[in-house]
Amino acid sequence: MSRVSPLIWQSDAYAVYRDSVVQGRHVARALSRTELTSNYQSPANAFQSPQVSFKFSLNGKDNEMQPGQDHVFVALPSAGATLETPVIVFGQQYVDRTPVPADTYLAPNTPLKIRLDLRPVLAAFQQQGFYQLYNGQKLYKDDLRHVFVAGNTTPLSWDFDNLINKPGLELKDPDGNGIYETTITLNAHTDAKTIARQWKQSLDVSAFPQYTSDHPLLDALYNLALEEAKRAVEPDGTFRTGQEWAGVWTRDISYSIILSQAVLQPEVAKTSLLRKVTPDGRIIQDTGTGGAYPVSTDRMIWAVAAWEIYLTTGDEEWLKKAYPIIRKSIEDDERNAYDPNSYLSFVQSYFLEPGEANPFSPVGRLTHLVRGESSFLDWREQTYPKWMQPVDIYHSENLGTNVVHYQSNQVLALMADKLNHANVASLARDRAVRIESGINGKLWLEEKGYYGQYRYGRVFQHTSPRSEALGEALTVLFGVANADRARTVVARTPVMEYGIPCVYPQTPGIPPYHNNAVWPFVQSYWGLAAAKVGNETAFLESLMAVARPAALFLTNKENFVASNGDFAGTQVNSSVMLWSLSGTLGLVYKGLFGMGFDADGLRFRPFVPQALQGTRRLTGFRYRQAVLTIELTGFGHKIRTITLDGQPLADATVPATLTGTHNIRIELADEAPAPAPQNKVVHHVAPMSPAVRYEAGRLSWTPVEGARAYQVLRNGQFVARTTEPGFAVPNPAVYTEYQVIAVDASGFESFASEPLPVQAERFQHYVQLESAAPKSTKPYKGYSGQGFVETSKTINRSLRLKVTVPAEGLYALDFRYSNGNGPINTSNKCAIRTLARGKQLLGTVVLPQRGVDEWSDWGYTNPILVSLPKGTQVLTLELEEANENMNGEINQAMLDHLRLTRVQ
């Protein structure tokens, strides 16, 4: 294709020119700096396979068959025939063996009747009052509320947690014969996704900084982002998260503020942040798994955003307002989510009697890391193995979340310095140092050259070797990675053709959203990390990876599919997405112009890739009490000259005290940085996790499709590699857990299987809770012993437990509980308690939601590791002030028993 406009960047997938983007037959063009056109149409409905994989779901859970075992139906309609599945018995796999002819695809508007025989489940209800699911859990008759179908072809979805929001996927039994049915339409024409053909600026954005350069396309995308930034402000003066997402969400607004909104709209940023504070002055964790906080703990990115506002405005009153909120939130997190072996062993020394042994055994168990769900990756099935329950996610230690907590402590220390609170600053820096040491000591993967995704497991944990894009970028930007590691991270983290995927490799059977997806705001953080380390290849490609979708889609979308670059294939999406448009602007301010905001000034470290050389200007840029016009010429990241009103500017930094209108001129040295690589990879799906069984001294599992070998873990450590779907294990002398990882021909690993204790009953002891308090009269089922105990804000706030410890040792203590106050994926009623022995704090017990009104669904809390002497011990389980959840009113669970497992 011959063009007059010069080529800026090109890959096998798309090309970016001075005024346009070309991706195959799709072209987006800047007609001017305020007008764009595009002929993009989503290919999401083309070439779909007629092979439909699906499962049935009771109450919106993945509970019919083990992971990797699905029903398969080939949707090849024949003339005059109604397309419908046979009547499939719940729990019995059906696989349609009909061959699919070459070049045969799913026809548009294909109706499919799906039929389910639920009579075995209903018969079990009549005979014994419950049905035992494949995983051993019991579903009681009174708890069956919904029957759904989940699957791989739209409108089917593998998002079990959100099936309740898709009434068309619910099966009904109108005649009461036990055969449930629903009819869906596959490849519906209404699903075909198109975008507007033209964008032309229609709002007055002259109050914002105006940007011009020698590249009309990038100028137009900047102006598009400005207009959408203005549209993203609600009448109440808060940010709207996206066109499809009303309201203020803590992490969304915070990441957006850090990228550019602190500069662009600081008053809106302040109002929005304050909207995310509880009446008692804590940052709100508004989304997350299992009832939000503390399963999710990335609310602390609020602190970094609040500090950014101070740096850009110098507003001392704002600093004084934000400081106590951040301090209180971090102090609660320290109790509820920090590594208890790190935090409590330090605190405990103040309470030990002379000569009394510390109850912790930190050797080999200190991580110094913070627990909680991946920052922003809060759709659990997208980034965690299916076996992980909300409590397992709480117990995990994620890269991005830990970097957020590191930086929030650094922010608290800097704020405390400003306010002359030396002790608070010292404690905050100590916490930051500990977290930094944990990240670099436990999550760094030397052989890969980047940080692992998270540590996960139960009693014993190990590190997932997958990359996690936002976390990797933040280690560079916040200085967790030293200079050498930072360069290595940018050079070796996997990047795909259309951008950096949220995680890599991908999880099988999970449709794009976080899995197999690029999020432009993450790409923007990645681009800023690349600029910081001087990697021109990665920085330029990041600029293009943000420009391409904005130009073709004519809006700043929430996300797109990593493997094909299309927005329509993701599970959920939105236009005018706040953090996406903020990333577009941030790449200009903090990337190309290299702005860095410090307490004492605005520093410039510009980086202009050679392909984007030329002259660029920002006018009307407000910094504190100054209004700046900034002109930047040349390319590279070395400054030849920089002047303020014609005079040399020392250290390329505008002092924070500057007032009035001024001109800054920066001339780059036109020196390309040393070549630096990127780790470009193709789309890859990791193997399915094995489902492991134990019988008669042997582990066994069904062979995993695509696996060439298996790794066996014992207590989180590698012990063997085998090519067979089985492994002999000895009778354990101590408590022992096994996991298995499938490895494919390319060396990519599955998630580890669910930890499987072998002969665990030999090392376990139980204390029935009804021995500590009157048993509840509520009609819930499935408990052990003679009953269960309720704990809430008014009932059994404190429980005193007499425990007979059979032998001295290291024990894992956990509670069997139920919490039917909300679904697994939303709401804010996770129950929290503190476990202690006398004055000795042992740890935080987290009791996440397990399903709406599913009070007969029992599970175990997080294990608390503590050294106990032989004999009778008195433990207390108490609702303390630090255990307040995000709901504020309901902090409730049912407790069945305490389990003591001797692990050493």
C-alpha cells in the first residue's frame, strides 16, 4: 500500500503512519488534529468453530465435573431440523463425535436448545437431603436456587460467578419432570460489534493543556483523550469510571490520577478520592473476591494517588486531610494482611514474659509480603486456578499488590516527614524495606528475568512463574527493582503482537478479560517503565500499542483481546474508560516530556524515540501556581539544553515555588539510546491443572491434554519429574501436601493442582466450637459435631477456646466456617477476626463470603502457623477494631470447629 504519510512503526500485525493506523483492511486516519475516521469492524463473529463446550452449574458455581472435563456439542444445523442437545445427565460427560468438515464455521443466528437431566440430583435430595458434588462438597435440597449452563461460545460464558446476571443461561423445569431446558442463540447478528465511523471534537477542552507535534494522528488521539476526560466527570464532581461503569471505584480512579488526572483535573481527583473513604476514615476496598477486604487489599493505591495530587498542586490542606486516612488504613492492613510471621514476631517481643518463648517459627516461613488478590486483576477465574477459593486468594501474596503496599508506605513516610511525625515515618519506612526485601527475595525469578505472579498454596506456598504486567511495570516505576533488574524486567517480560498481556501464558478455557487481554492503562504503565530504563524499543511499541486501539475504535476502550487486538471478544468492555484515556495523556506528560513530580519541583527527563523526532509543544500546562509553555525538540533521552524563560534551568527541574506564566524550551541531543531488546512472544495457552487423587501410596491424575511431563511438589518444593500420570509416595512421617504441575512441549507450566494432604488425619485434632459457646438455633446443615456457633458484631464477639495440644510443635490453625452474606465475586461482608493466646497475637482469621444465603456451604479459613507447647492452651477469637470490614454493619459467620494440624 503506497502512502504519502511517513511510516512511524510497523509489525506483522499493523502499521502506524504519521496520520493513520493500518491493520489489514482496517484504516483509521486523522483528518486533522481534532477529527478521526475509522472503518474498523470487529471480526469477533467470523470463523467461529461449531464445536461448543459447556458445563452445567448449580447456583452459579463450577461444580458439575472436575476442571478440564466439559460437555461438547457440534452445532451443525441441518435443513428442517431443530438443533438441540440430547438430554444430558448432570455429572456425566457428553462428547459429540460428529466430525467437523474443513472450512465449516458456526452459522449466524444458530438457535440451540440445551437439555439437562437433573433427576439424579433431585432423587438424592429426596433420599438423603443433599447431593454430593464431584469435589466432595454437599449441596442441600433447600440451597438449590438456580441451574445454569456455562460455556465457551457467546452468549455462553465461563464466568460462573456472573451467570446470575445472565438470565438467558438459566435452565428451567416448567413441567416439573426433572428435565431442565433453555434455548440460546449462537453467533447472533446482534452480537456483531461495530464502532462509530468518525470522531470530531465537540467539547471545549481549551482549559486543558494543548498539545501539538509533527504527528497529526498522535495529536488527534491526545485531543480525543482530553475530550473523553471531560466527559468522564459526573455532575457531582467525581470521575465516572467508564461509559458502562457508573460510580467511583478506588483502584480505577487512583491509577488514573497517578497517570495524568492529578495534573489535568486535580479538584475532581480530590473529590473522587474522598468519596472512597469510610465514615471512620479508612480507604474503601470497593471491589474484590469473597466480600472485598481483606481478600483484596489493593485499595492502598489510593495513597499513591493522593500523594501525586499533593506533588502536582502543593496543597498543604490536602496533605493534612489525606495523611490520617492513609495511616489508619495501613495500620489496619498491617494487622489484617501483612505476613504475620514478620509483623507479629516483631510486635510480640513487647508482650512476652521474661524467658517466654516466641510462639512463631519464622525460619523458612518469613516472606515479609502482604496478602491479598492481584491489584486490579479481581476476577478470580481469570488469573487464579479454579481450585482457589476466596480464602486461598487472601492467603496468596501477589506481585502488584505488594508493590502497591511498598509504595504506599513510602508515601506515608514522606507525608509524615512533611508533617514532622518522625516515628510514623520511621515505622513506614521499616515496613517498606521489609516488603521490598520480600518482593526481591521471594518473587524474583532469576532464570526468567522478571518477577513471578504470586505465591500461592495453603499450608505451604510456591511462586507462580507467570508474568504479571502491571506488577512488573510498578517494580520499575516505584524503584523496587534496582537499576539492573529494572532493565532486565523491561527486556524480558513477555510482550505479544498487540501489546503486553495482563498475564502470560494464558489459562485454558477462560475467555478474554484479564486472561488473554491487553489493558491500555497497563500498557501505559509499561511504556513509562520502558522510558525510565531507556528502552526505546519497548517505549515506542507501547506508544503504538496504545495509539492503535484508540484510533481504530475511536474511543479509549477498557481492554482488548491480546491474541487478535479486537475489543469485541472480551467478556466485558467499555468506551471512554477513565484509566485508558489517562494512560494516553500520561504517555505524553510523563513519557515523551518526561515529567516527574517531586515535593520540591517538577523535573524533566524527556524521552523521544527517533521515529517520533520533531518539535512538540504543550501550552497552558498548570503546575502548582505556574502556567507553562513547554517546547521539546529532537529525539533521544539526553538533554542538550533546557531553559526557563531563556535562562539555563538547573538540574532540569522547575522549582515548586515558581509562579506566573513561563516558557520552557528543551532541546534533546539527537542521540539514540543503546539498543535494548523486548521479549516478543506468540500467544500461548498453558496446560490445564491436573486433578490429583491419592490411594494406597500413590498419586494419580487423568492425563492432561498437551502435557509432555509433570512436576511433583511436596510441601511447595519440587521433588520429581515424571512423564506418567502417577507417582508413588511414601507414608508421611509428618504432615505432607502434594501438588502436580503439567508441563507442555514448550516448557510452559500449568497452575499447580490443589494441595492434597496425604494421611492428614494422623496429624489433625479438632475442637468443636459449640463447646465454647451456645450452639446456634439457625437451621443450617452440613456441620460436624453437635452444632455450630454464630459470631457477629453482637453475638459472640469474643470466643474463649480451650485447646488440648497433643504434642509440642508447629501447628496450622484454621476454622471450618460458613458465610452466606454474599456471592463469591462481589459485596463487602467478608468476616474478620483476631486469634490470640493470652496477650500474644497469633494472626488474623478471614472468613470470606461463599454464596448468597448458602449458609450450609462450609469451608476452612486461612491457616495460621504458630508454635504451641504440649498441654491445655486457651485461645481467643475476637472481633477487634482493626477487624472492621468494608460493610461496617454486617461482620458475621458461622463457626463449626477449630482444626489443629501439626506441620512440624
